Amino acid sequence: MMHWPAAVASEDAAGDVSPSHPILCRYCGLLQQVPALAAPAVASCAQCHATLRRVQRNSLGRALAFSLTALALLVLACIMPLMQVSTFGIILGADVFSGPRRLDQQGIWELALVVLFTTVAAPLLKLVGTNYVLLSLRKTHPPAHLRRVFAWTAKLGAWSMVEVYLLGVFVAYVKLVDIVHIDVGFAVYALVGLMVATVAADAFLDRQAVWEAMERKGVVAHPVGPFTMPAARDGSVSLLACETCEKVSSVAGQGAHECPRCGSHLHARKPNGIARCWALVAAAAILYIPANLYPVLTVVQMGAGAPSTILGGVEELLAAKMYPLAALVFFASIMVPMLKLVGLVILLVMTQFGRPERLVDRGRLYRIVCVIGRWSMIDIFMISILVALVHFGALVTIAPGIGAVAFAGVVILTIFAAESFDPRLMWDAATSPGRRP
């Protein structure tokens, strides 16, 4: 008989009730029995204190309402004007597609693709997929491919950067207000609403409730029954947690296994997590040098101007006495990438040496690293907006620099590095002296 520690749960009031189920914590690997929770409630890991599940009242209905609202606002943001600038009688306007289009015309198509994907494609695909899944679950017999669609919406979450783009719009506005006359378009207000609706949809959506609804509706690869321990001839039985839907499966023997709920491949740990993370961190560290040495943009006004690096942009904001904005850009564009690289190196080194110290704090560090990395895209989004709005020939022109491409590479590589690292290896190494992941 196997005994599981009960997850720590906090409840505020009665409401929707989630079923009791086992879960392997994705941050420390501890097997726990999450009790039935009456919404609103939160279950936390008894070992590393990470959130295992957050149960909301009418989770699917509220998430659907906010997701539909967000989708409508995204469409409005894409078709309405973003900003309009004027100087010496010349008027130019831009929408959310103008930045990628101008970057492509300047020959920096790589940056154009990154901006287009993170500001339009990823949010659109995520919202369309989420709405499709939630609406389909209202049918008596939803389509079988629903589980694949929902799995992909989770992967797109890290790349949907509407809130970061909105902050980039604000930084661009502050930088332009002293150069040209600028008017804010309706798309900016739509983006603000989109950000609020997206945050609310993510807060209300209980992903486990969606998978449980799929089980009840029969949208699974194989029939899912109660959790049981199978008997293996050689006695080798493993408990594996699906990285897509978090279903705990007991499998017998070696070889490839498939999640019975979503059909994803099951792994005890992320394959080659340490090696892949080291490779991505090294690549990001190499790109971090040209990202800071080479100019990210060049502003030429009345024939005068010079290339500007990321640090140079901070110095310009300080010279203009825009101290809060200078602090924001310095932290997001210089400190965050550096802290993320240093944080990942600390996690990798201590894991490979099997150090048992401060495992809970290192788990928190990993979760922080996963969250903050995307905010470094502020500079990239700001550059795309400036390039789209300011091209007045000999009067005022802003052109992107090669440093922006390197900087975008740093942000993307560190996001992939954080996703490649498996924090459960920290606990494995600490409890098995001499083991090297």
C-alpha cells in the first residue's frame, strides 16, 4: 500500500468541488494526494510550497466569457490605428502590423517575425484555441482532437506577450513626445482591455477542470479509470506525471509510454534537461555581449544623430530626467537577462554537484526565472513601434540596429533554457549523493 502526503489546501467558501486526485509536483517530484477542494481554494505542495491547483467558482464559464472578450479586443487592436505622429506638417500613422512590416523593409526580418509572433500570432492562436475548447466542451460529444488543441494553448502562453508589448508602447510614447507630436489611437485602449481580459481569463481558468471535463465527455486517448498500481512481472513499476495535463500514470516495465488522458509521451524527467539547458544558457551568454555592445537603434534628427546601445538609451532617459522610465528600461533590458543567466547557472551548478542547501528557495528562484524573462522584450517592442512611426526622411528617422537582433536572441534562448531545465532534478540530486544528472 502506498501512502501519499496530503497537499496543503486553503479554502474560503463552499462552491464548485474538484475531485480528489494524486499529483506529482512538477517542481519537486513529490507524490501527493490533493483532496477534494470546494472553490475558491488553493492546494500547495507540502514539500516545496509550489501551487499544485487553484480551484475557482464556475471556472470554465468565467474563463470563456473573458476569453471571448479578449478575442474581440484583439481583433479591434489589430484593425484600429495604434498611434499617429506629425512634424512639420507631415503625418504618419501605425498599427500593430506596422512595426514588423517596417522591420522587414529595413532588412531585419528575424526581428519582424519575433514581434509579429509574440504580439499577434501567439495571442490569437491561444485565444482561438481556448475559446474553441471551452465552447466544444458544452457539447454532448466534443471532438477527439480537443485534447491536442488544449495542449498547444498551454505551450503558447509563454509566448503571448500583450502586456509586455503594451509597456513597450508606453516607453515609445515617452521617448517620442519630445521629438514629434503624437496622438494615441483606439488600438492602445483595446490593448489595455485585452491585457485585463487575458489576465482575468488565465486567473479563472482551472486547467485541471478542463481535462477532467474532457474525461467525463470521453475526449481521451483511452478510457481513464481510477488510479491503480499495475503488477509487473519484473516488479518494476513507475509513477509518471504527464507534463502536458499532469495526469499521474502508473506504468510497468521499460520503454515508451503514452499518457492515457492527453496522449503525450511520458518521461520521468525532461530528456537531457541539464545538457540542453547548459547549451542554451551558453548560447544566450554569447549573444548577450553583442546585444549590449552593438547599437539597437539610431535616431537621426536634422542630419544629426548617432547609434544608441541599450545602456545608451538608459543614459538618454537619465539625461532627460525620466528617472522612473530609465530604471524600468535598465531593469528589464539589462538586469533581467543577466539575473536570468546567473540564476540558471546557479541552479545548474548546484544540481550537478548534488547540493541539498536551500532547495525550497532554489525552487522559488526557478519559478521567478520562468516569469521575468519575457519582460525583457520591452526594448524590442519599443524599437518596432519607433521604427514604424518615425521615418520623416531628412527631418527625423529611426532605424533598428543589429544589437536588437542579438538581444531578441538572448530573450528567446533564456526562455527555452528555463523550459528545458527540470527543477525536480535538484531534489533528485540532493537526495542521492554522488549522482550526477
